[in-house]
Amino acid sequence: MEPIYVDNNATTMVAPQVVEAMTPYFTELYGNPSSMHSFGGQVGGAIEEARAKVARLINASAGEIVFTSCGTESDSTAIRAALAANPDKRHIVTSRVEHPAIKNLYEQLSTQGYRTTYVPVNSAGELDLDYLYDNLTDGTAVVSIMWANNETGVIFPVEEIAAEVRKRGIVFHSDSVQVPGKLTIDVQANPFDMLSLSGHKLHASKGVGVLYIRKGTRFSPFMVGGHQEGGRRGGTENVASIVGLGAAAELAGEHLADGSIAKMAALRDRLEKGLLESVPRSMVNGTVGSRLPNTTSISFEYIEGEAILLMMDQLGICASSGSACTSGSLEPSHVLRAMGVPFTAAHGSIRFSLSTYNTQEEIDYIIENMPPVIARLREMSPFWEKEAV
């Protein structure tokens, strides 16, 4: 049986159209885009075509798009560039529920003399905007708030936040890797200074990311080397992956326009409803009103998420217990802890993240086969016997 893959917030299948676009750049068009000869020149042209495609997806100008190796590099580049541009400002702000790419960077910066403010969320996973705005000062260098949470799918009002932050002369960055192809991004209508994207989250390959840098934003490169990317990111370009990302950006735009996202959201809702109705003491983590259309985080009380995943894996179901970048930890999700999810529920949380390639048959298979898994694990749980019955 083919695996049923519902872990698309961790990574996505490379779309067939993307593979097709990438293939010539491995064996036929393999020149260095920085070379003076025409063989390299046509490769450079392909990079610029991909840049234009990514720019169209988010309504940016091509010159505002910088290719990186991944979302994590884009995040680090953005934050360190903001700090380099504001050397006298030693205060940085983010939320308590960021991806480890931002969370761990801020923790590192806090050991290097920066004062860090972490904005809390409520039990629905929504940001405390008053707390955020009240803690901005003349010494704040940068605010970084993710557009949508990778574990719960909760969407933050980054357009509003960006406007308020920039009004105070502070750089605003958003880790937005979960958003392309699921929500419309319009950087011209919204005042982001910098925004991070990642290829492998939208059916491109691993090893390529994007940092959008609004024209006029003061910037100091993080990767120093050659003149690539207009001097903003040194190092020979990952041509095949960049070309693939351009194709994936086109595909994401098509999905936003053709009804694919509504279909995906309907399947997510079907999965959620089916599991909640079939499994007692289960609950959705995060507001159901403003979420990514593909994501749900469901807690099953009094059992371990790792045990659920192992038994699901035997059934051919691929999901996760939270962020792929923290899945090696046995600690409950820092996102769910920040939301105040009880320990007994946080430990039993499973994230399902769909793509446009998922089918109703797959969703119904999960709905049919997961409840017996939960029941079996609860039979073995002393906590379920003592506290839930």
C-alpha cells in the first residue's frame, strides 16, 4: 500500500511539473551562471525567470527576491541583517510559538547581549497584540512574527502587525514558509520589510529558500562571498532547485485560483470531524476560525503522541507530533505549552497537514483506522484508567 502522507507542513512531495523543470539542469544545462560564456549565461537566464515567477506569486518585484538554501537561512539572514543595520538597538521581539529557526536564534542572541521579548498567545493560539505593541521601544531593532503556525495552523494578523511596527520605525520580518500556495501573499499591499519562504514546503525540492527584502530596506549579507544574488547572498546558486522553485511558484498560484485550496480545506474538516466524533476526549488545538486550510492539531488525552505515530506508521499513515525540527525531542510541543494545553493532552497531540494531492479515500481510511489505535493505547495507559474513566 502506498503511504498516506499527511505531514506536508514538514515537507512536500516534489511535484511532477517541478521535477520536469529541474531535470535538464543536472545533465544538460549545468554551466555556472557566473561564467562569461553563453553556456553559463543561459543558466543565469533560467535563474532570473524563476526569480520573476516567485516574485509574481507574492506580488513583489524580481529585484526584491533573494534565493537562499532554506527557510532557516532566510530567517537568520533577515534577523542578523536587521541587527547589523541597527547596531545601537539591543531589543528584539518575537512570539512564544515560533518555529525553531527563529526560536533558537533568538535564544542564542539573548546570550549575546540582546534583550528579548516573547509575545504570549492565548488558549486558542492567538497573539496578545496589546502585549506586543506595549513592549515596543525606541531600542527595538526587529520584530519577527510568523504568518501561520506550523503546528496548529493558526494565522496571525501579520499585515496589521507589520503596519504598526513599521510605523514606529522598527524592522518587521515574518517567517512565512507555511503560507505560499495556501493563502494569498501580497507584499505590495502589506508593509513587510523581509519575509522568508522555503521551497520544500510548496512542492519544490529541499535545499532552496527565498528571502524577500523590500526595496529600500537596509541590508547586510549573512553569507559573504561572491557577487551572486546582487551581492546579497554569496555562493554558487543551486540552479536546478531554483528553477524548480519557479515552477512550484507557478503551480501554487494555479492552486490558489482553481479551487484546490477549498477542496483541501474540506478534506481537513472531514478528517477533523470524523476523528472528534469517533474518539472521546479528543480536542483541536488552536482556533478553528483562522487557520491554514490544510492543518489541524488534535490532542488525544492520556496517551503518548510517539506511540500513536508508531502505530499509525504500521498502518501506512504518515503524520507528526509537531514540528519536524523538534520531533527528536520527547518534550511536549513548546507551542502547545505556550497555549496552556494540559500536559495530558499536549503529550498526545498529532499534527495532520494535508496537500492538494490528498484524496477523500485517504482521509476516510484515517478516520476508520485511527480510533482503534487510540482505544488500544488507552487500554494500556494507567492514566486513562485512573483519570478518564
